[in-house]
Amino acid sequence: MRHELLDLVYKPEDLNFEYYNKIKDLGDVELEHQIGRLTNFKKLLGEIFLNDTKGDIIEFGTWKGFSLLWIAYLCERIGIFDKKIIGIDGFIGLPDAEGPFQKGAFKNTSLKECWRNIFYNKYLYDITKKNVFIERFLYSQKENIIKRLRHLGVSKFSFVHIDCDLSSSVKEIFDILIEGNFLNEECYILFDDYGCDSNLGATVDSILLNMQKEYEIKEHSSTKLTKNFKLRRKFYEINK
């Protein structure tokens, strides 16, 4: 059976705040969500490029690869060709239920399908595809994930996209990031489900509050369901 590859769906030229402000109150939840978060992806990656911010890119919660495709596509449009772009997912669905998300949701995919959606995609140059790595892990497999990231040559991340739906998974992801010391001195962390009716937003706030001992943390951008933060390690200029 022929596999239909992912499409970008949304028009790249619509990814701007003028257009987002026009459509955000129309009542089309999906349009607002996607245009908003993709516009913020574009803005954040643009800042990383302009500031020559070091560190690779990672996404936790890749599913079929839609947002990973957009991240890779935006990187090549902006001119970022020197960063690894890594997607991690268990590809078995959600392990628990929380808020609007049911146990087992998002299991209708596989590592193979996600891989095909990226590496056979017409929107990406071959040079971009060489930077993309898709890994199958549960977030509870902390040691294995850290070991794999080290094997890939990852030292730090400048851009972390978290689309895991569950507050328990957020805790596991931060265990990985902190124990592996993967956060760059300046970095962005994006939370896709922050505004959902669940415990995820409160969990994120609690984690970031504890991190304020080491980082200056500012809200960078948001939509109705997403929130993004810029982190800067304190005393960075002194140690630079």
C-alpha cells in the first residue's frame, strides 16, 4: 500500500504575527494553534541563527513527524545547516491519561512511518536530511537516551521542543536534560501543551521555578495552547 508522506499543510508565507493576529480569534482552534506555534518556531530559529547560538535541536514527542518536518524545513529556509535535529518518541502511544489526553493516544504510527515522512519528503534538501535523527525511546529510559545523544555527538541544545502531553513525561524529560547537562547557556524551550486543561502547565512552572537558581527564565512567546521560554544561565557573561 502506498504511503502518503506528510505535507507542510500550512503556507510558509502565512507564518508571521500579522497573519496570526488576524486569525487567532476566528474560532478555528487548529488553525490558530498551528499558525501560532509554527510562527514562533520561525522566530526562535531566526534568533538562534542571527545570534549564532550554539547547540543542537531536539524534539520530545515526534509522533508522525509533522513538527519535526517543519523545524527541519524552517532551519533550511533560515540557513541553519550546522545543527543536528533529533526527534525522540516511544511510538507506542501515551502511557497514561491526563486532561484531554487518553491512555494509548497517538499510537497510530511507527518509527518507520515517521522516518519515511522525513527522509522521503520533497520539502527537505538532502543536506538537511543528513542532520535529522529519529530515535525510539521511552522517556523513562534516561540512561539510554543520554548515552545515545552522546554517541550522536550532542553536547548542548539551543532549542528544545516538548510535545509529550503528560506532566509525568515532562518530569522525565527534564531529568534527561539536567542530568545530561544538555541545556546551552542560552536556549529556548517550547511546550506544546502548556495551555491544555491538565497538570502539565503547573508542572512546567514548578520545574522552571526550581531552575531559576541557575537560569534567568523569561517567557518568549505563546499561543492559546503553547508557551515558550528563553533561558540564560546566570553569570554567563562572566564565564563566557
